[in-house]
Amino acid sequence: MLVVAALVVLAGLLAWPVPRVLARATGLRKAPRAALVLWQSTAVAAVLAALLAAPAAVPALIGRQVRLSEHWVVVGVAAALSAVVAARLLLSGDRVGRNLRAARRRHRELVDLLGDPRDGDHRTRVLEHTTPTAYCVPGVHRRVVLTQGTIDRLAPDELDAVLAHERAHLAARHDLVMEFFTVVHEAVPRFVRCDAALREVHLLIEVLADRAAVRGAGVLSTGRAIVAMAGGPKPAGTMAMRESTADARARIELLDAERVAGLPVPLAAAAMYAVSVAILAAPLALFALAITELRLV
């Protein structure tokens, strides 16, 4: 039963204190891709630990060499407990997915009706509005949306940075990453949820898109574009190049980061990847340890 207790404790740690600690470790943002993998491994490992805890208890309750048909009550209870966890995830995924896709479909239809293609590209739409705004509508029928105010206000190189940022979101399917975290966030009980963790993941995704903009337009142009677009509206279901003043400042500081906690970024990223693998392997190793001697007779 020690292994079962370890799985329960691991699930609790990965769902409660670990996300709060990671959200405060702002230095990890300097290696955004590795940090995002670390967040993903933490979320997946928490789910695995919760799913595997009940099945791991079966060998301890019924013995190592057994006929499962003679212990169907224990097996059924273990399966039911895991099914509750899985059901919460599936229901959350269905609710979040349906809401996002409905919002995106409605908004895409609206911008197709009100916007004009930019330079003949039907996937880039320009809305006649003076407020500088830029965002993308993810999905199969993806769109990049700009306002005329964005085109009028930004210099050509800054506009290139904005377009590169939004297209990076679409190319890397950052919407799926954010959707995954939203599903897990809403699947856990309300008292366990960490809103700061969700905000941190969103910021990391924005930093990744910023890095793509830097490769295309340069640090200075991207920084100016972030400032120009900060505080603009963000329609539901979209991904926008807009943030609060504090987040915009953080993103600008991360455009050209070279070291993480005194370490070169590649070395720090490698360490984060190694920790991610260890976190992900932990619940699987514990479960394997629990059932390694189980024999069906």
C-alpha cells in the first residue's frame, strides 16, 4: 500500500503545490519551450497518478497470484474510481472543446462577413476599425485578423512582427496546448485549481510566438509591436497579441534572454527536459512496481 500512498501523494503534489511553485519560478520563462514541456509533463503526470492510484491498490488487496474473477468487487471498485477521474477529464474536454469551437466558428463567420482579404489572402482579414488589434482564429479554417488601425499605426517591420507572431500561433497549434491546460484546469476540483498556472502557460505560449516574430522581424521591431498592441481586445476563442502592461513588459524582457539562473539557455533547457522526463516517468514507475509481481492464474 505504500506505492498506492505514493501515487496519491504524487497526484496531490503535482495538482496543488507544484503548479504554484512553477508559476513563481519566472526565471524559467527564459527557456519558454522547455518550460512549457515541464508544465505539460507536470499536468500529464498528475493525471496519470490519479488514474493509476486505484488500480495499483488491487495487488495489495487481493494478493499476487489470483483469479480476477474471484475478486470482481475489488477490481470493479478500482475501475470505478479511475473511471471517475477519466470522466471528469472527458466531460471537461467536451465542454471546453465545444465552447471554443463554437466561439471560433461564430467569430470566423463574422470576420469573413465584415473583413476584407489582405493582399488577396483570404486567411488574413482586415476589419475597418481604428483600434489597433491583431489576433488569430485557430482551427481548420484558420484566420489572422487585423484592424485598419493596426496597419495605419504600425511601421512595416512592426506589422511584419505582428503577422509573424500570429502565424506562429497557428503553425505550432498553440491553441491545442492552451486547450489541454484549460481542460485539466477545469477538470480538477475548484479548490485545487491554480489560476496563476494557467496565466503562466499562456504567457509562455506568447513568448514562443514572440521568439518567432524576432526571427522574422528582429528584437526592436517585435518589442515595439508588443507595446503598440498591449491592451487591445481579445475575442473569445482567439489568440491575440495583447497583454496587460506588466505581461507586455515581461515579454519584452524575454525577447533575447541568454541565461537561466546563471546557466546558458541550452543547458538550462536540457535540465528542464530531464526533469520533465523524470516527472512523467514517476507515476508509471510506481504503478509498474505495484503490479510487477501480479500473476493471473
